[in-house]
Amino acid sequence: MPRLILPRARLLTLAALCAAWLLPSGARAGEAVCKVVADNSIASFDGNPDERTENVGNAKELKIKGIENQPILTFDLSPVPKDASITTAVLSVKLTGPEYAINQIGYSTVPTEWDEGTGAAPDVKEHAFCCHRWPAGGKTWAGPGSDILNVIHGVGGNVNGWVLAKKVGERYEIELPGRVFEAIRADQPGGLLLMDESGRWAGKRSNIYFYSREAGTDGPVLTVTWSDKKDAAKPSTPGLATAEADLDDGGVLLEMACGGDDDAKGMALGFDIRMHKGGALDAAGWEKAQALPRYRIPRPKASGEKLRLWVQDLEPGAEYGFGIVAYDEAGNRSAPAFVKAKASGPTAPDLKAAPLPIATGGPRKIGGALQLWAADELTKIDPVSGKTLGGEGYADTKAAEGSAVWNGKDGTVVVEGARNEAVSFRLAVQTAGDAGVNGITLTPGDFKSDGGAIEARHVRLLREWYLKSEQNWYGEALPVLNEKDGGKFDVPAKDNVVPGQTVQTIFVEIQIPKDAKPGLYQGALAVAAGDAKGELPVALNVHEAVLPDELTYVIELNAYGQGNKDDFYAIHRLAHRFRLGYNTLGYGHSGGTSLPFIPKINGEGAESTIADWSAWDDWMGPLLDGSAFKDLPRGAVPIPHFYLPFFENYPASVHTEYLGGKIHAARPKMSKEDWPFFMCQNDVFVADGFSDKWKAAARKIASEYVRHFEEKAWTRTQFQIFANNKVFKGGDKATALWCLDEPSFGRDFHAIAFLYRSFQEPFKGSKLRWTTRGDISRPEWQGDRLDGACETVVVSGAFYGNQDIIQRRRVEQGDKYWLYGGGGSLGADKDLAQLDAYYVKSWSLGTDGGLAYWTSFHGNQWDENDPLAIVVGPKNGYSTRATATGRLAAQRRAQQDAELLNLLSAKKGWSRRQVARAVAKAINLEADSTSKGADDPGDIRFRAIDAAKLAQVRAAVYRLLDQKD
């Protein structure tokens, strides 16, 4: 009998009259139209908290707009036989106007039931039903504090993906895999959530609506197709084990080895995971065991793949039994697998931090004209009054009488540090009377102890250069003192005029050799001003710990290009000395290179090859083998990390090799509103858009980089594959059709994943250190789109508000995190303790690096308070091409603090999470963060932090590291 075929439009017309189509046996044995029984649109716009609790359950239109609005629907699937194997389902929707379009649509099942509600905003705003985050005290999507993002797009054990919608007559058809609706029938009672992945429709056409079920025949129609396949085979038993991990108290990390659907073949539909407190779980106790919430159970993957699940909120130290069963779409269940585990903890980590002793007295007198005293390296001193900077302004803290680093009783500086650490303090050189003092010199001597000596050459003196901000003066640039006037200086200064100046601060830096013997060292600075001579004693306590030469926590000086080789090297050497990383992006938004040594490409596609390595080797070779730094404190240690030049326009042109160039070519011919619409309407899956020639060139050139770097033995620097360009930057010559930096929409995330997978394959298995790095300002919208593609995730202010998602990805996926931003308003006039605390808190939350400033190079601002001028060039009689600032020195302090915390984490009896908890117990790291939106790095203000509290933690860590295991 011939197969009955009807036009799709006709089929939809008959939908209201027929519950099911029963067709002959074969791939499609039946088809049914299934009714939408509830629908809504989740408002997720973060710029309006009220909108996030809005309900439109009774509206006739559902908004679908990028990450702002996502329709959610549930269906009556009863017309589909219970034993049927669903093959496909087509959701047909009608947009409310011809000016709208949809193309790339993300889909996700929802594990949590929801209430449709009767709101119809903007007419009625009802706040008691389905919304992004239910009001306090109401229902939740996935436990306390959760919102819709905790249960969709790969978070929360759903079935998810993306498809291209197809225009058919007046409607759009969204064809979905059968697995979606098999999961909805089995364990996803919340139905289906849709997302517009294109996102950049522009203007009024970006507010897209389709008719809801309340609109009658214009509403959505679901047509489900199934086969007559009868499935009696059980899935194979998945593996279940525990994995070692650094967990908070009351946690267990389970590792599951996925089995198949029919024995070892195919993919099971879902897992049932249960647990029992008090010992092992077995088959006899299965039914009484506690089932894990559906939103916490991951969806099975292909046979042989492994998944991890972090089970939390258990009783610390208690024994638990866990069991797992796999099931398929027909309800067949595997035999169970079991494992026994002990929940982590209990632990009570304590640094035993205590206020540092302070011996008060006063400054040390040098003749009748000078007096000397010292302050913590994070404490700036007012050059007029001698007050110290803390919180929001200068205050009289009586620091000249005594502090943690100034023994006012004995007139001695007291500092401590680890071996291979740079220990610093601010020395206040203050006039004792109304008259100024000229020609002052400071000369460091050797430091001596019973165990040996630290020679004077390990001491550097940096002069603090002052700038005016509002009504006050603040030290910022730190030129080397002896680089000008033979190291002589005046108070008040004649070259850096500060009206009423009585204090000149000298930043004293002592580099403790890594082979120094632990113990107490006594040294001094010889002071002279004309006939007045004296010395300033300095007591240095050297601890057992040795900071590593290679950085384990990277603080980045980020930049966008450099054309001068001498400046390039000067900044790298400055960063090396201050234990920081200087990273320079080698390309721009319009496709050109921003570093002159990026190798050019000969040939095309698989025949592509590097034309000449000589410029790269000349510029980068000494940085990558470390020879450029052999005379610096850490010796010939290579730079910690560096951007590779791969992006959408290198090594092959995106303009010609993406969809034949038609989208790029249309840009200069269209308006700013029409072109984005054209782009979204005509885009395809990104992997299909790039030509085979582009893909072949990416593989070939990436392989040549790997081969060349291995031949040069450049294996100690982490090379970063990084997508940075944005669709709205670069004008008509812009290369990106996506936001690859700070992505917003699904198609952005998919483009990043494609680019990274294109370049990373040749690096796998190589001898090189490498990572894929993404600046992800919206980690809550990432879902699973970057799984296996982006390994180092750089997050801005959203990091603090999405800790549940981020910490789970750290533990379960192994993602690495850096924190970006927070220093935007931390200029020369702000307390440096805030900057150090920013990194200490960041470390405590699990980051492995970060950058407080989006760039560290914003002009040669010696005399203006520019928050982005972290490094300055030659000026005011100082010839050094790269000069540090106080904020750069504070970031070295932060990096060394992170190194000390890493050393303690590796010590027997400690772990990173335990150290983080101990730090949080010792000092108050609560802070207020503000930003203008997800793409704004924002600011952070700690409520109760100062240099003394940070010094307490540091001293406690030294003592713990001194103890033998």
C-alpha cells in the first residue's frame, strides 16, 4: 500500500480533527498532533529585576528574544503510544508579524514542574507563578537560590541542543530529535524551553513574538512521529565509582562510566541515582533509598564516556551508599551498580591569625632636619600631612609612632618573607621642621644573620612620584631612585612639585634569595643629607617557605598589540621582575595583526604553510626560552603565558571562506539595522558556514606551530588560543559575525567552540603547555555549549553571582577560572589593600589567575589619575621604557600572597578549599560589587579590609609553612 503523504500545511489544518496518524510499519509508524497544555515566556532580562518575576501565562503572545525571553511549553503526549519509539517532533509556531523572523533555535527540556499562571503582561503583572526566579518563599527551579538557568541547556540533566527553524508558509517549523520528547515523557515534567540563539536581529525586529495556545488556531502545534520499533533490550549497567577531589565538607564526587542503550550499543535515556546514609546500598534497599533530585542527575552520554556528579549537603564524615540504574525510552532498566563513600570532612581549618605586635614610640631622627618611619607596602602616605591612605581617604593612624612594619620604640623596620620573595615597605622620609632638606641619599647595606648574608645588591629603592586627584596628592609611578640625579632627592621635591610637601616616600624592595638560610637578618639603610648622617635599621625574618620560580597564579597585564620591540622587552622584563604576566593580543577586530612578528601564510587550505619564522623567533624566542630574564631575580624562567594569533581571520580569511563571503559582503551595503537582521536570517550552523579550505588551513597551520615550538623546546609557557573579536567592532571590515569576547547568545558560544576545536586538535598530545581561553561575562548562559572546547574561562562580575554553576563546573568538568575586572575605579587615589584583597578573594573562590584591569597601558600618565595606566614609560627625567606604579607593585604582593596560599594548600593536612575557608574565617572578605551590565568589569569594595588584616593572614601562613609535616 502506498504511503499516505499530505502537504505539511494540510496536515496542520487536520490537526484539530485527528489525534493520531497510523501509518504502515517502517521508520515512521505513526504520527500525532499533541496539544500544548501550558505555555509561558520566561523573562530573564537582568536589567530589570521586576521583569524577572513577571508572568505571562494568559497572554496570547509569547516573546522569544535572545537571553532576555525564553518561551516554555508543556504538552499532552497521550496520543503517542507508551511503547512507541519517538523519532522526531516538529513544533510549528506562527510569529505575530511579517517583520519578524527566527532562525537558530536552542531547545532544552526542563526537569522541574511549573505553574502557568494567569498573568498577561503588560496588562497584568502577576508575580506568583512561573518566572525566571520565583519570589522569595515561593517555588524554585532547583533548590534554594536557583533560577531557570540551573535547569536548562546542559545544566540540570536535560536534553538540549540547537536547530535551524524552517519557514513554511506563514509559520516556522522547529524540528526536534525524538530523544527530547522521550525525555519529557520519562523524567522532564517541565516540558520544553526554547531560546532564540541568533540574538542580534536589531531594533524593533529583535522583540520577536509568536502566538501562544491562548490564540487558538494561531497557536503552537506539535506533531510527533514514532516508529514501530519494539525495544525489549535493557541498557548495559553503567559504572559507578568515587573520584578524588578537593571538596567542601559534606561532599562526595561520583564518577559514572556510561553504558549503552541496548546492551553496549546506543545511548541510554536517563539515570536513576539513589543514596543511603549509614553504609552500603544494595538491590534490597533500592526502593527505600533516597532518590537524587532530577535536576542534579546528568544525562547519559555515549557508551564509554564518563560523567562526574558532585553530591553536596551530606553529613561530613558519614558513610553513604550510592546506586545507579540506567533506563531507556521504553522503560527498560539496567542492573544497578553500587559504591560506598565517606562524605568529606568534618574539618575546622584555622590559620590562628592574630594582630601583629606593634611597638610604639616615634620616628627615627637623622640629625635635626630629618625623621624616618615606615608603613606597609600596601599603605600610601600623604606627602603633605604624613597621614596614611585607608578606606576612602587619608586618616591620621599614628603610623609614624608604630605599625606592623615600624617598631617605633627602637626606630627599626621589621619585615618578614619567604625565600625567593620580594619583601617591600614604604619608607617615609619626612622633614623634621619647616625647612626643606636637599641632596638626601639612601644606601642599602648587607643583611647578616648567623646563617649567612643577603647582599645589598638584593635591595632596590624606588622613588614614589606624586599626582594630584581631586584635592589630594597620591604616590603612583615608582621609578628607580638612582636612575636620576645619582639617587639624590629633595624634600620638598623640585621636579615633582607638591605644595606643602613634608614627606617623600621611598618604596624599599628586598629580594630574598631562594637559597638564603631561614632566620633573622639584620641590615640597615645608610642615610645622608649634607652633614647629617645616620642609618635606619631593618630586621628581616626569612621563613622556610620557598616561592616557586614559575608562577602558579598568573596576574595578567593585558594589552592589545605592540609595535616597538624595545618597549615590548622592557614591559616583559618589568612584568617578570614583579612576578606578573604581560600578554599581548596579536590581532584586531578588522582582521589585521597588531604585532609585527606574526608569521605570514603561504598557500591555501591543506597547502597552507608558514612563510617565515624568523621575525617570530627574533621577538619571542628569548621570552620563551627565558634568556631575556637571566639577570633578573627569578633567572631564565620563560614568560608564563602568551596569546597565539589564531582567530577567525588567521590563518585563512573569514571574509571569503564563510558562506562564500555573502554576509560580510552585504555589510557595507546595508543600514545598521538591516544588516544584523540579514546576518541572523541567513546564518547557518557555524561549522557548516566555514569552508573546507578554511578548516584545512586551521589544522595545517596549528600543526606547524606545534611542530616549530616543540623543535625550539618552548614547553614551559602556556600558549592560549583565544577568540576576542566582536560583531559590532571593526566597522565594515569587521571579521567576526559573533561576539567571541563576552558572548551573549547561543550562536556566539557555538562559534567560540567551533574555532577552539578547529585549532586545538593539533595541540592535543603535544609536549606544549596550552589552553583555550574564553572571556565569558555571562557564565550562567554558557550551559554545555563550550564543554570540551574552552578550558580556561575568564569571568567578570558575574563570577560572584553564579558560584553554584561555576563551582560545579570546576569540580565536575575541570574548568579553570580567571577573574576579570574589579579594578576599574581602583586608581592612584584608592587603598591598595582593596586591590590585594580582590585577588585573595578571587583565589579563595578557586581562580588560577586574573586581571583587575582590561588593559594595563593607557598612555604615559605620570601626573594624571588614570585607572588603566598601570605601567608608564620614560618621563620627568627617567629614561626607563617601562616603569612600575604602586598598583603594579600591589599586584606583585597579591601574586605572592596567592603563591603562599598555594604552598599551604599543598601541605599535609590542608587542601585549597580548607585554606580558603580558613582565610574567610580569619578576615572579612565580604564585599559589594557593582557593574553597569554583564560586559562591564565592574568594581568591588571590601567592607572591612585593610593592610593590617592582610598582613595577619600572611604572617599566619608563614608560621604554618615553617612547621614540619
